[in-house]
Amino acid sequence: MRILITGGAGFLGSHLCDSLIGKGHEVICLDNYFTGAKSNVAHLLGNPNFELMRWDVIDPFKVEVDQIYNLACPASPIHYQYNPIKTIKTSVMGAINVLGLAKRTGARVFQASTSEVYGDPAEGHHPQEESYWGNVNPIGIRSCYDEGKRCAETLFFDYHRKNGVDIRVIRIFNTYGPRMRPDDGRVVSNFICQALRGEPITIYGDGQQTRSFCYVSDLIRGFESLMEKEGITGPVNVGNPGEFTMLELAKSILAITGSRSEIIHQPLPQDDPKQRRPDISLAKRELGWQPEVSLEEGLRKTIPYFSEVLGG
Ligand code: NAD
Ligand code: UDP
């Protein structure tokens, strides 16, 4: 198949490019390099099945493809808040452009949605099930990302109902692994880089907030399982239900790296969700998917990557 990946030069996109090329598909990788980098896919450049396109998803594009994975969007709070209007345009206009392309070509189209559609889950909604409509602040500093992704989901379902577009919507929970940028700003890369540099580990707030961390190879397997499955639209949660406080995460990283960095506390950003854990019953039942890599194992695979990038 010929497959378009928007945001293909980013962290998740580049792993997806590798996996699909490995399976013998032709891949067109489209990216504006805002948070991604050519270096993430440089090893694929000589491959005749791989094509790299510098383009912005907010502008329409025409390519003939069988499948589309729409991943273009900055994912880290510091990056998506840098230019919030651009972030919302990327989600909304990007969705309209990939859906228009899918409508014209008949391609199956996949949306990388997020656990952020659940916002800061209200009481009684932990873990988060796909049926939960969420608790999202529409006017806060995270809204450009959360509401952009929610609007993209709406567009996917409207194109599906009105135009018969073949959609797959996945809700990704915090994922980490090699090729995250050291300056990505998300918690796993921050803590690992701080530990390796011997700098203080910056916990925002008291560190009792929780997240559930999925290793990248598990997630990419989930992407492909959903894309290959017939008769399903999603949304489907894909994430690792192992739930950890940020303090526990910091301590694990300190233990694995053997770092003597101290832990310091900094202010908790506005609207920071207090807890997050996926209910993955649907993914298990419909896709036969569940994560295989524990947090400790995933950290042990990720730390050497950062160590190399930081020149250690
Ligand atoms: P990333 O920032 O590494 O990747 C995003 C990619 O999209 C980058 O290569 C960036 O340059 C590109 N991009 C951004 N705006 C663009 C635009 N207007 N036009 C073209 N390309 C553009 O982040 P990631 O972690 O790889 O995330 C990939 C997707 O998965 C995103 O849509 C994100 O919202 C979603 N997601 C990721 C996570 C996670 O934990 N990694 C969780 C939930 C959802
Ligand atoms: N966080 C932290 N220190 C950091 C970066 C993040 O304590 O250096 C916290 C952040 O406040 C949040 C959690 O880690 O509670 C996950 O943050 P991240 O930005 O990785 O993802 P998101 O909040 O979007 O789930």
C-alpha cells in the first residue's frame, strides 16, 4: 500500500515510518519540522519506498494514497502553547485536509487523538473509558490542544456519517521512547535528561498527580492493529494502564540512571490533570491489543538513547 503519514518526522511518526517501511509499504512522510526533524527519518532517505515532503497540514495537499495516518500536531505543552492559534489550526484544518483527501481518494484515515480529550477527569471517571465525554476547560492554556483534538474527532465522525469516509480514531495516552527531543518538555524526557546531566529533577506541584506511560513500540503496534481492523471506527484508548505518580517516576529514573540529582518542586501548571489511566477493555476485546513493555523495561530502553544524544 501507499501510506501518507502527516507529522511523520516526529517522535511517534518516525517509528511508524520505520514499521510500515519494514512491512514493505510505500510511505510518504509529510512534516513542517516544527517539533520533528529530518534526522528522525534520515536513515530512510535512500529507500525507494520512502518519500519526504516538507509541507504544512493547514494547507491542502493532493497525493494518491491508500491510507493516511494523521499525526501532525505538536504534543508537548511547551510546544503546543508556543503558538496556540497555530496549534488549533493544525488540528482543525489538518483534519479537514486529510478528511477531504480521504473522501476524494477513498483512503482509510487514522486520527492520532489523545487522552487530553478527557481533560481533568471528574470523580467517578477513573480510569477513563471511551464513553466518557471529558472535563475540559475551553478557555485555558491547554485548550488549544485539547479542544483542537476534540474538534478533529468531531470532524472525523461527521465526514464518516455524511460522506462515508473510512475512519479510525485512537486516543493515545502518554507515550515515551527513543527519538523524543531532549528539549521536548514532557515529563519522561525532562526527568531522564535532568538525571543524566546531574541537574535537579523538576517535579511540578507535589508530584502526586498520576500518568500512565506507554512504551513507543507497544503504541505503534496498537496503531497498526486499529488501522488493519475492519468494521470499527473507534475511538479506542491505547495506553498502558500502569499508573504512576510523578514522584514515583522521578524515583525510578534516579534509581535506573544511578543519578544523584536532587528532586525539587516547581509550580503546577494551570489545568494540569490530576490523574490519568486508560481503560483498555475495548482495545483488548476488539483489537486483541495490550501493552507488553513495563515502565521499568521501557525506561531501560530509553535512557541509553538520551545518554547518546547528550553525548554521555
Ligand atoms: P511530535 O511533536 O514529536 O510530533 C509531531 C509532528 O508533527 C512533528 O514532526 C511536527 O514537526 C509535525 N507538525 C506539527 N505541526 C505541523 C503542521 N502544521 N504541519 C505538518 N507537520 C506538523 O509529537 P508526538 O509525540 O510524535 O505526537 C504525534 C501525534 O500523536 C500528535 O498528533 C499528538 O497530538 C499525538 N499524541 C501523542 C501522545 C504522546 O504521548 N506522544 C499522546 C497523545 C497524542
Ligand atoms: N511534569 C513535571 N515535571 C516536568 C514536566 C512535567 O512534574 O519537568 C508533570 C506535569 O505537570 C504533568 C505530568 O508531569 O503532571 C505529565 O506532563 P507531560 O507534559 O509529560 O504530559 P501531559 O501533562 O500532557 O500529560
